[in-house]
Amino acid sequence: MYSLGTLVLALAVLAVTFADDAKPPPAQILSDKSNVNANGYNFEFNTSDGVSRQEEGELISVGEHKGIGIKGSYSYTGPDGQQYQVTFTADDKGYRPELRVIAPGSQPQQ
Ligand SMILES: *[C@@H]1O[C@H](CO)[C@@H](O)[C@H](O)[C@H]1NC(C)=O
């Protein structure tokens, strides 16, 4: 099960990862939306250095256990100039990422 502490830690690790990616020059945030409610949350943002990320989490029950099921994706430009996209699900069955290369000129899927 995923506790709120685990989620906060995961977000902090991601924040550090993006902070390192952002220098130099500092990336600008182009769009940033988030929403939290009783059943879950979602957010999305993108930045001027080619990073975009979106995620949604909702309360799930497995048997008597409750936790947060998360779906999301992020994309970024690799050191090789290619745009990569990782789509992931994290729930009671574990963290399951899928990586794909986005062909230049096509839009990343949300
Ligand atoms: C950033 O997100 C906004 C809103 O979703 C979108 O209109 C814009 O095209 C995105 N910019 C980039 C560079 O992905």
C-alpha cells in the first residue's frame, strides 16, 4: 500500500530530479495545474526545457486495504535529442512503467 508519506517522498525525489535537469539555463514553467479532492488528486505541468508531466491518483480498495492508485506520464528530451515518454501505473500490483520514444513532430499522448 502507498501511504501519503511514500507519495510525498516520491514527489520530493522527482522534484530534486527535475531541479538537477533544469540547470543551466533555468527552465520556465509554461503551464501548471493541480487539483486535490476527497477521492484523489491530479496535476500536470510542462516546462520550457521540454519536460511535461501529468499524474492522477485515486483512493483504491483491495480487500480490506485502502491506498492510492496512481497513473501518470512524463516526457523529456534525452541527451541524444530524442523525446522520451514514460507512462506508468503504480498501485497494489507495483510500479509499472512503459518507455517509448516519441517521433519528432508528433504530440506526446496524455
Ligand atoms: C504546455 O501545456 C499547455 C497546456 O496543456 C499547452 O497548451 C502547451 O502547448 C504545452 N507546451 C508545451 C511546450 O508542451
